[in-house]
Amino acid sequence: MTNSKEPLIFGKHEPNTLNQFHDVLSRAEKGALMADGHLGYVMPIGGVAAYENKVSAIGVGFDIACGNMAVKLNMKRPDLNVSETLDMICDRISFGIGQKNPDAPRDHPLFDEPAWEAYPDEEREKLRKLGRDQLGTVGSGNHYVDIFSDEENYIWIGVHFGSRGLGHKTASGFINLSQNMEWGGRVKENEVLMDISTPLGNAYFSAMKLTGRYAYAGREWVCRTLASELGAEILDEVHNHHNYAWEEEHDGRKLIVVRKGATPAFPCQRGFVGGSMGDDSVILEGIDSELSKRALYSTVHGAGRVMSRTKAAGRWRGRGKNRRQIKKGMITREMMNDWLRKKGVELRGGGTDESPHVYRRLKDVLAEHGDTIRILHTLKPLGVAMAGEDEFDPYRD
């Protein structure tokens, strides 16, 4: 009989990733590591951990409710000019830290929700203003807006980003409080499990859910705005978080399941999983199997890094015209552009730290998950819009 605490590990991982996972598991009831896993802060990216009435703020991570959304449009590939569409995206959507789009939903009803009471009195209005100022912004790092075509040549828009500065400050603030530190102090990246029946744990869980609704609102606004700009109707949509904690039942037990860089995949539940800027993405769904149950009905959230940002892009100083490389990386702009040219993908922004070379191949990662998922659509990338490599954004990913 399988030990209920025996971890399920998909794929192969570096020793430091496995060490991180086993450390987290020593405090959890159940756990699993997805095939796209790699080193994170305390908990590895791709890690899943279940707790009894407790939640891990560092497990959820700093980009609370980071996730993916994909929408299928009632237009097909011959009707789309990729270059013009990418220009439109860069004009209409804010990347990096600023919000240049004046019609972003700053008056969204979520800003009037009672859940804001979860924040300390002296921080509440500052955080609400930060949220208003960044709602609908994509950010930088590995966050993107993609244009795809599927097997029937239908166009899809896909986005990947989270709760921006609101989520980052929520995470760091509650991690501090859990260690008896002041809200705005320097964060120590330690795991302290918070009981959700206590005032502190309940406040974090409430704030986490609020930032989840915030992230959903931002991704929905971007997708619907772009569909409208293209004069298209949305035929279908798939939307999911992958840095979040859910109240779920597993093996007859009520648990808090933290997925950090892992997508929920219950039977018939669909998810959008992106590859890299030069790789296919997929729409998948979970299927019921013994392996799925052991995985806590979870799957990958992407292809998974195999190279750090610094190793890929080297070290740089300055911004704009003053930006200069002080240490070479392994990936050049020419290498990245050659990959994209062969794949037929047009890029706006992006840096060599996000080149396809630094990621696993998504099809290989998905294959590791066997009979836990079913691929519904394979999405071929046509164009990718990301922040420029020197774009300032303290909430990168």
C-alpha cells in the first residue's frame, strides 16, 4: 500500500530542486512535483503541497494568482495580420510597471469589496491605489501576450501574468507578519505555516483570494480588450491560476492545497499551458486516474526553466541608452531570433533570458504526466508581445 505522504515526482530534476521539494514535504500532508519543476523561493516552482487547515504564504509565492488565460476568437489565420496585431497590442496594453491605458478598469467592483479589511489599517489605501494603478498591466519577465492558431486555423489570444505589485506586497507583508516582523520590513524567505482559523492566517487567506480576483480581472480585461480591437467575438475561454492555494478534498480529507507553478487539473477541468516564445502551447484537461489522485489533480504550468536568467543573458547595468553588458551570457539575440524565424514567430520586446533555449520543450514535459491529462488543442505561436529586456519592473515574475 502506498504511503499517503509518499511524494509523486514527474520527470527529472536538479538535486537542489529535489532538496527544496523534500524540505517542503516534511511540513506538508501530501505533495507532488510537476515535470516542469525548478528551483524557487523555499518551495520549488512546479511544487504542490497540501496542508491541514494551514497555508504557506511563501509556498503560494510573491506573484499571487499568477496564471494563464486563453480565448478563442471567431476569426481564422488568413484574416489576421500578425504584424499589425502585435503593434496594436503594444499600443493598447501596458507592459512593465506603468499603466498607459487610461481605460483600464480602475473602478472595478473588487476595489469596494470587504476583503480589503484583511490588510493592516495603515497599508490598506496604499495597496488599493497600487492595485488601481496596475490593473490590466502585463508586467515583464516571462509574462506575455501571445497570438496563436489552432488545428482548424482559429485564432487564440493567450496571456500570462498575475497580481502585479498588489500580490507582491501582500505576500511579503504577510510573510513578515508570520515571522513577527513589521509589514514593510525586509522579507526573510522562510516558511511559516499559518493556521487559517487564526486571525493572521484568516487575513492572509482572505487577501490571497482578493488578489486572485484581481489577477482574474486583469487577464480578462486584456483578452476582451484585444478581442474587441480585432473586431472579433470570443467563442471560448480557458482561465486558471497556478500560484494559489485552494480548499479541496482529497482521500476524504479537507486540505489546503498550495500549487506554486502548477495548474489544477481535476477530471474534465481545462487549463491553458504555455510553452516558450518559440514553442507550441496547449489547451488540456485533467482525467481521472490513480496517478491523477496522487498528483492532487495537478499538472504543469509551462515548459520549465533549465537555465537561469543571468546564465542566459549575462549581467547588465543601466537602462535605455546607458544599458551595457558587463558579463556575457550563453544566449545571444541572434540565437533567439534565429529560433523564432525558423518557427515563424514574430516578436515584440522580450530578452534573451526568455529565449526558447532556456526552457524545456513543452511536449516532452507533458509526456511525463502520462494518463493524468488529455491534450484538447495544440496552439501554434504566431506572434509574441513582452516587455523589453531593459523594462523596469520590480515585480518581474
